[in-house]
Amino acid sequence: MKYDYKTKPFAHQADVLKKSWDKINWAYFLEMGTGKSKICIDNAAILFERGEIDTFIVVAPKGVYRNWANLEIPAHMPDRIERDVVVWRPDPTKTHKQALNDLLNPSERLRVLVMNVEALSTVKGQRFLEALLRASVAFLAVDESTAIKSPKARRTKSLIKLSELATYRRILTGFPVTQSPMDLWAQCRFLDKSLLGDCGDNYYKFQWRYALIKPRSVGTHSYNQIIKYINLDELSLLLKEFSSR
């Protein structure tokens, strides 16, 4: 891996990048303050300079997504990489709409879209991201990926479906499990359905594999209650194959 950094990495950042830069799917399970956004930006830059991608797409929660365009990319992406960075807006001005449309056209410059994850709950957001993915060879990253931990959420379903149009995929979070190990399924499914073995494309199969379930009923309502989690050592070994912790 030959790459001239703009900002010198810490040892752990260089190690993670060396391990993951050429992987189709990877999870940066790195705690806050460890610089996972820099690793992701350097990864996209390496692939662009090698001619492997032409588009870098970052999807992040509403409170942080603009930081990628305003702070992180200017700080860490080498100045030698000419790029067009556009932040998603649901109701763009005429000028901004033109900038979004320009991303759909071939370019010698790196095309960068920064999008809030909430936009993937809307038809407009879904259609634009699909159009861009179909018109590009893309590196698609989801920051704070627990935002897509719920398999039933509309934005989760949208991103899982659209992720298959991306050439490279990354997820970033310091805490991939916020409530239970079940949080992992959708995040990993975004990366690739094969990563969790025969459970990778079926949440309920994943649930039965890694949790002890007991059917419950309250009146006419029936549901499955998780009694305890099981086979977690096996799950940890699977995660190690495509993640840095």
C-alpha cells in the first residue's frame, strides 16, 4: 500500500488501514476519539488514486453528517485529490440542485456526497442515492452505523437494498451494540449478506442462533421474548473476519 498521507496517522490508524484498505466490506468498530473518520477518508482516497472508485458517499446521522464535508474531508483528504463535495438537501436551491445533478455525470474528479441517514426514509433521498450508485463506482460508508440497527426501519431497509449497488462498503461506530447483540445483524447485512454465514440474510434466523427465545402472549398479542444470549464466542469470531475493534 503506497499512499502519501495529508495528516500523519497514529499507529493504530495505519494498522487498521493497512489491514482493510482493499477489502470490499469492513467495519470500523473503533471508540470515539480513535479517528475512524480519517481512516475511512484515507481508504477512499487510496482507492480513488488507484482507479478503483470514482465516488465517495458518506451517510451519517443528522447531527454529524455536515462535519464530514466541513471538517473531516478538508482536514484529511490530500489536497492533490481534486473533488466535488456536495451535501444532501431535501429542498435544494437551483444552484444546489445543479450541484447534485452534476454528481450523476462522469468526472475526472472524485465525486463526494454527504447525506443524512434520515433522508433514506424518504422516496426523494432513496431515488437520488440509487441514481448516484448506478452512475458510479462507489465507496459507501455509514457513520454511526447503529442508526441502521433496526431491521424494520425504513432507512435500514433502504440502505441494505441500495448497498448492493456499491463496490466498497464500510460501517463506522464505537459501540456497535447499544442494547443487545441483535443490533449487529442489520449493520452486518448492510456490508454483505454472506458475512454472518447462513444467518446473514435472515434476521429471525440470526435471532434464534444467538438468543434463547421463549414465545409469550399478552391477551391477543404474541411475541418472542429473549431470555438470554448464546453462542456469542462464535459471533465474535465471525466479526473478527471483517472488522477492526
